[in-house]
Amino acid sequence: MSDATSSKPQIFSIQDLKQAASDKMSQMYRDYYNGGAMDNITLASNEAAFDRYLLRPRVLRNVSNIDMTTTLWGTKAALPLGVSPSAMHRLAHADGEVGTSKACAARRVPMILSALSNDTLEDVSGQSSDGSTPYAIQVSPFKNRQITTNLLDRAKAAGYKAVVLTVDAPMFGRRLDDLRNGFSVPPGFSFPNLSAQTQSGSGGLGGGIPDLSFDTGATWEEKIAWMKSQTDLEIWVKGVTSPLDAQIAIEQGVDGIIISNHGGRQLDTTPATIDILREIAPIAKGKTRIAIDGGFRRGSDIFKAVALGADFVFVGRIAIWGLAFDGSNGVGLALDLLINEFKLCMGLAGCSKISDITPAHLSILNAKGALESVY
């Protein structure tokens, strides 16, 4: 075997990709992407919780033709998988958000673009030349509402289908690794989707991050009503972890909720999102669309979320690891791993289409080591 071949990491799983990508990043940026808030308890729980949900395959089912397709934001998607919003993709690779989008568009995988992206929202959605890949723009409850209205207007003009309002971050979580590393971004880093007056300051994250003040007085009733008055894009809220808030979201008429604890980066010791889904799905199913992120590392994890009632699954760090490993091609590799694993899981579980996946395909291991139905 040649030195060139032997030195190139072989990637067979997302865990392989995480290791290879982490080896390529500086400690500061590796810790920024991979770390969470405080003691990383929620970060670890998000992944570990999937192991409690055990697959119950059905056999002698016709799986000769497996259809993974579903719909999101009124558009057909290749499977119930999309990319979550995460800031500053160029910290991982020069291909940035455009590189992530290029990989998504080639596979008809939806993408939510962070307001703190390094590429313009127009360039990002422009990677889907035929408009077949759906995009959403993420916004936070900015105190300066002109930032939000500018983003909404530009997103609408660029063909975006939805706006995703982050609701779990009225202030930034305490991320110890970033504090220890003195996190900052390279000089001259740009945030082209934000207005000029925000382009300096620390923004609460570190040096060089735009100065974005959040409206800590925002409430459900006022904020959702205002968003509806500003746009006809679908309105989704990201960061729901309480069944009580899920019920309020339904009452406020949002188009969808994303069950998320911010990848364990905001408030530590919140429950794993897959466990929260089990609480919220019976309340929200059929009343609003349900999506989830947090801790997904395998195609079977996506299957488990769908079985519990999720309409869609989003992944954040996985796209970053792909970028860090090999730019846009690495994102494509990451998505292909999940796509192929999900299709295989569907087949082995006896499902030929998304609607075949039900709670009957799962059991949960209780504290006594006995299997129970999930609902």
C-alpha cells in the first residue's frame, strides 16, 4: 500500500468522519464545533439516548422498491433528512455554506441557513439551479427588527420556503471550552447577510462575531404575530423542549416545530431530544409539523425518530465534519452515509415507504432491563 493511500482516512461511518475531521481542525475551532455548554451532559445524552430505543423489524415484507421521499415546506425531499443551521461554515473549510449547499442540492436534501453564515443567502440557494431543493433562513429574536425584516425580504426573493425562528437562545450558553480557548474568528471574516452596523463587536460569542443583541423580552404571542405580519414564508420555531411550549406553538399557529436543545450548547442537563420527541409527538402530531435535531449519528437514528412521530430530522455538526474533512465533497460523503444507512434500515425493518414506519418498529429498554412499547 502506498504512503498516500495508507495516510488517507477510510470513512465508513459518521464516527469515522468526526474523528478524521477533528484531526484536521485547530483546537479552538474543533472545540467550538464539537463542544457544548458547561459539562457537556446534554451533549452526551443526545447521542446515548438512541441506544435505549431498540428496533423491532417486521419480516416477509416486500422491500424490493424502497421510497424514502417525503415533503418539507411544500417541496419534495429525498428523505426526511436536512441540514440544521450552524454558524460560520468557513471556520471548517473555505467552501463554506455554499459548499454545504452544493452537496445538499445534489441530493435534494433541505438546508436551513444560519443568519451568521459566511456566504450570502442568495449564493447558498443558488446552488439548487432548478429550485428543487428547499431552503429556509434561520433568524434569532434580534432586538433590531430591521435585521430580521431584511433577511426575510431577501430570503423570499431568493426562493426560500420558510423562516426558522430560534427560540432557545435569548442569551448565549456558557461554553467552557470557548472561554478557555479565547474563541475568536480570523481577521476580516465576513457575515454578508447582516447589516453593516452589526459587523463589529463580540456578539457574546468571541472576538470578531457581529454585535447582535437579542430581544430578551420576546414572548410567544407578540413574536409569532409580528413574524406573521412580516412574511408569508412558513414559520417554524426551533428550540422547543417542553410539551407546554409545543402546545403554545400549536395555538399560535406556527407551521412547524423543531425539537432541539441547540446540540447541548445552551442549557446543560436538558433531556435528550429523542426522549422529548416521545413526549411531544402525541400532543403535536397532526396539528403541526414536527422536526428534531440533536445527537443523530446513524441512519437508524433517523428511522427511530420517524417511528416516534417526527416528520423530519436535521443534523448540524455532521455537515461541519464533512466540510472540515473534504469541503463540499466531504458534506456529500456525510449525507451519503446517512442516506444509505437509512435506506438499509428501512429495508431490514420491512418498510418500503415512510408511512410504513410506525411506533410498532420500536421498543424501549426500561430501568429493569425489560422491553416496553414506546407508546
